[in-house]
Amino acid sequence: PIAGSSGLTQTDMQVFDWFEDVDEGVYKNNKVKIRRKGTEGELCNSDFNSQAYVWANPLSELNLHSQWDYDLFREKDLDWYLENTVRPCKEELDTLGIGKIEK
């Protein structure tokens, strides 16, 4: 999604970039052109621009030969993920004033 054209604000896009580690170089935020398919494979005449997060590190760092395992993730990586991803993200959202849930 591109800020403005999808109802997302520039702040929303900054949050996505932060979450996807764009500043750290893990992913690149690339502009892409999307072509909508018509029914039964026919192409429509409606292309639109969007953005996609693309892996920026060497492909050798990806494990493409196994599926993600939720139970293994919980056992080995959940604590690290909560401390290093969720907590800083929440703190950043709170700083931006968009992380608070109103009751």
C-alpha cells in the first residue's frame, strides 16, 4: 500500500517500515506495479502502484527448505521476539501516539 492512496497515513507507512527493519537493511520497501487479473485469467486494464517489502540480505540467510513451525518458534524464539520486536514497536507506537487503545 502507498500512503494516501489506500487510506494509510505516512505515519502508518513509517510503522510498517520500522516493523520490517527497513532501516536495518533486512527488507527494502520497493515500489511495484500490480496488474489485476480478470475472470478466468483474462487481464484487466487496471494496473495500480503499490509497495512491497523485499528481502534485502543474501538468500543464503533464508531457510527455504522447511516450513515455519509455531511450536518451535514459541519454544526457541518467542521470548527474543517479544523483547526485541514487540516491546520496541509498542514503545515507538506509544511515542507516536497511535499505540494506545481507547475503551
